[in-house]
Amino acid sequence: MIYWMNGYKAGERGERIMKQLGSAQVYVLALVLIGLTGLLVTEPWIIRVAFLLIILVSGYTAWRLQVSRMEEKWRSTLKQQEQEDHLKLIAVVNRLRHDWMNDTQILFGYIQMKKFDNLRPYMEKIKMTMQQESNLSKLGIPSFIAYLLQFRVQSKTLELNVEVEQEVNLGQLPISHGLIERLVRQVVACIQEHTAFEEGESGTLSLEFDVQEDGLLLDFVYQGPYNREQLEQSVLARFSSKGSQYLLENDDWHEEEASVTLRLPFHI
């Protein structure tokens, strides 16, 4: 509540500053008009010079006010973006905490019920998950890592599983800057657009990175209800263009399962 009130008060201060700047600009404009009028109606050169100085000073003042207004607007935008980033980070941390609490409760349940045979397989599962999370955090593209983590938190109907079996730094691959993240975002958005969930239903999308000698494969496998014809047409329209940056390596369509593979050749 205190944080919200501080933000509200800051917003009020910003509005007051904007109003003050607006009023000041009106006064400066009036001075400029007076100066121009004086130049037109006066004869002695001294008076003309005085009016010219008024115009120059007023013009400079107006320019400074406009710059100040733009700077204030920019600072406000940056502050809002920073607050949104903080909220997204908190959501990711809460999701991770929730997952760890679930794992802990399951382990305690096995211990209390003396189901010790179930402990080892579940511990292996936790170990694999930890390794996956570690590899995910080392993909080498910070904005892409943040997108993957945030998607897992924000999406309610589509679960995104990123399969990173071994550590790979995508940022060091000889691929056009931003291409990997852009294609992943586009494929995920395309699948989301053509899912056919009814109430209570959900789907799973797995993404695997396969680094080969001459390029990188992005392997997507979706499992869940979807509009097959529409999704197939959309994928072919968006990703089948023959270009040097990427190729549609494979697309396969079945009932409640679809797979799409994109090849990104290395630029050597």
C-alpha cells in the first residue's frame, strides 16, 4: 500500500510539473509575440535590439522548457518500465518458490508414509530439473532467458518446457543477432493463436535446441487441442519462405500433436 501511495504521489507531482511547464510555455510565447510586435512597430535601433534580445531569450527559454518536459516524460516512462520489470521478476521468483514447496511436500509425504522406494526416483527427477534450470540460465541471451521464464509464469493454458540436455551458449553461435529469440517468440505466438482449448483444458509445448556442425535446430513439439488446418497454413505462410537466415526443416501434423523444426544455418 505504501509503495502504491508513493507511486500515486509521484504521479501527482509529475502532473503538477507538466502543468507548470505548460503555463510557462504560454508566458514565453506571449513574450515572443510581444517582441515580434515591437520589432514591427518601433523605429529606433536600440529598441529593436532590445526586442530582438527578448525574442532570443524567450526562444531559448521555450526550447529549454520543451527539453525539460521531454526529459521528465522519459524519466516517467523509464520508472514505469522498471516497476513492470520488478513485478515480472517477483512473479518468476514466486513461481520457483511454489515449485520447490511442492517438491518438498512430496518428499516429506514419502518419508512420513515410509515410501522410501519412491524417494530415489523423485530425487533424480529434482536433480534433472535443477540441471535443466542451470542450463537454461546459461543460454547466453539475457532477454531470451527472461522471456522463457516469464512465459512459464504468465501462461495459464500453455505450458512451455525447454529441454536443454547440455550447456550451450546460444549467444556465441554465428547466427544473426536476435534471430533465435524472434523465431521462438513467433512460433510460440503462432501456436497460441490456433489452440482450441475448452474450459479446463491446457496444452504442452516443448522446445529443444540441437546444435549441429553447420547450424542450429529449433525443435518444437506441441501436444494438446488445436485447429489443425489453420495452424498448418499459418506455419507454412510464416516460416516456409526460402531465405538465408532460416529454413523450415520439418512440419508434422497429427490429432492433438504438432511438430515444427526450424534450421538456422551458421554464417561463417
